[in-house]
Amino acid sequence: MSNNENTMLAICIAEDRSSEEIAVKLLAASISKHCPDIKTIITYPPATENFKIYIRQFPNIELRTTAFPGVSGWNVKPQALLSLLAEGYQEVWWIDSDIILSNDFRNNLEGFSSSAFLVTEEPSNHAYDRCGERTKSWGLEVGKSLSFSPNSGVIRANIKHISLLEKWKELLESNTYKSSQREPFYTRPLHMRSDQDVLASLLESRDFAWVSVDFFRRGKDIIQYFGPIHYSVKERLHNFLFGLPPFIHSQGLKPWWDSSEIQKIVQGWEFYYKTLMLRISPYNHVAASYNNSFIKDLGWKNTHSFSSILLSVIGLGNPSLTGLPIVFVHSLIYYSKIFIKSCIRNKAISFKFER
């Protein structure tokens, strides 16, 4: 890629929670290691002097501390993307702060249209079987159906998508959406649970049917690590043979969270099980490579247990094989339950028609 092309491309990161500082540090380090030629803009209002000093070691990264007005959390995405497109960048990549790079993501772009709006595929059990429902709920006409449920952890947008981003921003800033965000996540209307549900609504609408949408596929292009069932046996075997994908997304519980914080969400045996799965996650494996260099607050990475060490030994130290036996058993139980429920439901339907 030429220097002229590099000036037209930028990576965008925005985070406003001081509790996620270590994740931002790791993402910055991984981008600088694997994509040192890409201009990266990090907007992090709670930056301390220590954080500012840390970021200065990366020539390709610019730190900004002015918050985007009127938004917070994941709802900042369209505003952040639009701001860099307005600065003259022709293509902007959004990357969530709980993602780490294992290699240069540009190596995975073969086969994708350079003009397509690019998002990622949701975790494996989040089937997209309610196509158009989100769109209709916003009062919009359905224009097409997406192949997969979109996850907005990674987004690639260009100047052709400005009108889409502006409409996305408008809906996220609407009073209706803001009101829904004050409710518990699973009680919110489907089309307003998060930013990506609003994005899906627009991408399937007639107004934006002209937008070509491509997906970074889970397993091949991104690991959506939302617990053992979401990093499937099939994905693990593929990664063992061909290597880790460029993006590793630590969704849900975070390995850098304090144990007391995790216990507020899960307790009992579930706490120990999920803590174990965090310790042996592929995110932790990649993060470990930065532990002995310049990141000094990775104490969470070193909290091993006998179980995590044993699973690592069984998995030959490979991030894809570590934990594979547990994932296999977990998947077997999970899909057996689905199969049994399906059989019971079909039998009930058959009995109804027979009568």
C-alpha cells in the first residue's frame, strides 16, 4: 500500500469508561504492532497523564480527549466515523475497545468489495431469523434481507456511506431510542436493544437497499468470544489449521475485570466456570505477548489456576485447542437440548393436526 493510500485510511476507537483503559492500551499496542502504517485516532476523555505518556510511544496513534457531544458508550459509533470522514479520510474503520488484533486485518480483505459497508457476523447462537422485524418497528419499509445478524464491533465505512451513518446517528439520538436505553437490556424492544439493532434496521430498509453489505465471518475473520459455545469446535479446528483471525473480540465478561466485578453478574459454579473460560480465552493468549514488554498492569493475565494450566497443557499451548474438550461437551449438551425441544414441539404440532 502506498503512502498516499495510507493517508486516506484511518482506524477509529472511542471509549469513555476508565475501567476499560487496559483494553484500549492492548488494542493500541496490537494495532501498532500489526498495522503500524495506519493512522489511528483514539478518543478517550478519561485519559490520565500516564495513559498519555503510554500512547506517545506509538507514532501512528493520535490521542484525543474531547468527548463526542450528547452520546456515550456504543452509541458514539456513527458520530465517530462521520467525524473522520469529514476530516478527509476516504475510508474509516471502527474497532471496539474490547478487541485485540492478532495480525494485519488487511490480509483478510480479498473477496470483499472495496466499496461495501463492512460489518461482522454475530456470535454463533445469535441466529438471524427475524429479518425485517427491526426495520418495520422503526416504521420503515423493508427493502432487503441480510445474510447474517450484524455485529458492529468492527465496521468499515467510506464516503459513500455518509447518508447511512447520518441516519444511524439521528435514530440513536432520538428521544425514543434514548428512553429505551434506560431499560434493562433484554426488556428493550428488539429494534432498540443496542446500536447494532438500529443499524440492522437501516441496512434492511428500502431507503438503504442500495448499500452493499459484506460480513467479516466468525472463525475465519473474527473470533466472537462470548463464552465457550460461541467459539465453536469447527471454528477452533479451522484456526488451529490456518491460524487465528485478525480480530479477537472479548464480548460479555472481560478478562481484565476484577473478580468482585464479575461476581456481581454471575455467582456460584457459574462464576468459576466463566472465570476459567476467560483465563483460557484466545484474547488472553494474544494479550500475554505484551505482558513482559511495556504494559505493566496485566496482573489479571497471570491469575492462572490448576484447571487453566491443565487445559493449556492438554491443548498443547495452542489458543484454539485450549479448552476444546470443554467446548465439545458444552456444545453437545446445548444442541441436544435444542434437538429435544424441537422434537417435543414437532410432536405436539403433529398431535394437534391428527386430532
